[in-house]
Amino acid sequence: MIHQLKMESSFEAPESTPSTPAVRKKKLRLKRKRRRMRPAMRYATIAGCVLAVGLLVQFAIHTYRTEPRNTSAIAERELRLNTLVDGERVVRLVAVFQRPWIDYFRATRGLLVLTDRRLLFLGLEPRDLLGAGDSPPTFTEHDFPVDTAVQIRPGRTFFGIAKALVIDTPEGSFRYGVPSQAWGKASLLLHSVAARHERLVAIGVNQAKQRAAIEEQKKLALQQAAKPKYYTVKRGDALSSIAARWNTTPDHLRQWNNIEGNRIRVGQALLVKPKLNESVVAGEVGNGKK
């Protein structure tokens, strides 16, 4: 019996061992601190989420909202009256916008226009908030040549929320947002520019082939001109008449053919033009000599 009580007391001793007062106070302070921090953190997290959702909703609304009808009308009127030159024809026209990062609510709305001569952006700048309400509209314009150095591709803008058309030029890239309802016209513009680039590439390839063919003909002509020329003497010919015909002198004919005096015979093959270096022939051709 005594042995059993000793075992029970030895078994229960670790559970009944109290912690020190300092440890208990420290644990109590930590619990109270956690209880005070948890509500504040929850409220801050909720407020941050609400703010982020609100900003995203604002971005979405202002990105996909249909642009004001009068903006397109004003920009198109400016395009027809003051931007296009005589004889320039509009091929594709897409409503686009540009928004500065620091003020995305006041976008520069306008048109991206593909003509038969160029690609241009005509934007109606937003009114100054502090300016007069009846002030005339101001425009911004960017011109891009439609050549192989300028590329246009689809992209994204506003943190990837809105679709965009990106124009890459040697001077830099220009990004224009496209409203969702206008993306069909933007796709047609992309196809038109791609088709024009293909035609330009094909024209460039053909021109390169033509230049290569012309250079080859020139090379063959120079080789032919550099070859020695012979003339067969006919009845009535003389050294002086043959020299005059081949733009040389009788002395040269005597020297090239080892002739003494003026005696030649019918049927004799005379060297009237010796073999020349191709560079010499090219210089003579460039100077207008035959």
C-alpha cells in the first residue's frame, strides 16, 4: 500500500509542478498582446482588400467603358479637315486611348488611322480641370511610316486589364488602349498592316533580284569589254581606216600586230583592242568611253 502511494505521488509530481511567477506573467502578457493585435490586423486586411477591389473595379469600368460619342466625332472631323493631305485615303480607323499612369481617369482619346500612305494617331487631349469650359479642343498627333522598320502588334495595358495596340519603331514603342467593343476593327487594322508589310517585303525581294541581275549583266559586259578584239582585214582596208574605226592609231596597230610599215593583207586578223583590266574598263565606262 505504501509502495503504491509512493508510485502515484512520483507519477503525478511532474503534472503538479507549478511554473515560476515570472514565466506565468510573461505568458499572460503575450496572450493579451495577441488579443489586442488580431482585431487591428483583421480590420487593416479587410480595408486593404476593399481598397484593392475598389481600384480594380474602377480600372475595369474606365477601361471597358464606351468612349464618349462626341470625342470620336471631334477627332474624326479634325482628321478629315486638317490632318489628311490631298488625295490621302483612309483604309482602317480604330478608336483608341492613352491614359497616363498618374491620372488614368483623364484619358487622351482619339483614333488610330491607317491610310494609303501612313499610320497615324490623332488624340483629343482632356480638358484642363481648371480651364474654361468653352476652350477649343487640343490634339496630339503621332505619324508612323508603314514600312518594315515599324511593327504593330497586339498587347495589353493597364496592368494587363485592357487590350492594346503596340507600335514598335526605331525611336521607341507606343501603346494605345483599345475599348473591348472596338477590338474587331483593331484586328482588321492589324491584318491590313501585316498584308502591307508582306507586299513591301515581296517588293524588296524583287528589287533585290533585279539589282542582282543588273549587277550580273554589268559584270558580264565588263568581262566582255575586257576581252581582246580582232578584226579581219577586207579588200580596201588600210591601217589608218581600221585605226579610225576602232578608235586607236596606226602605230598601236603596228605595235600590237608586229607590223612594219603599212602593208596588210586581205584575211589577216589584226588585234585592234588588247585585253584590258576590268577596273580600267569600268573606269572607261563610267567616264562615257566605249
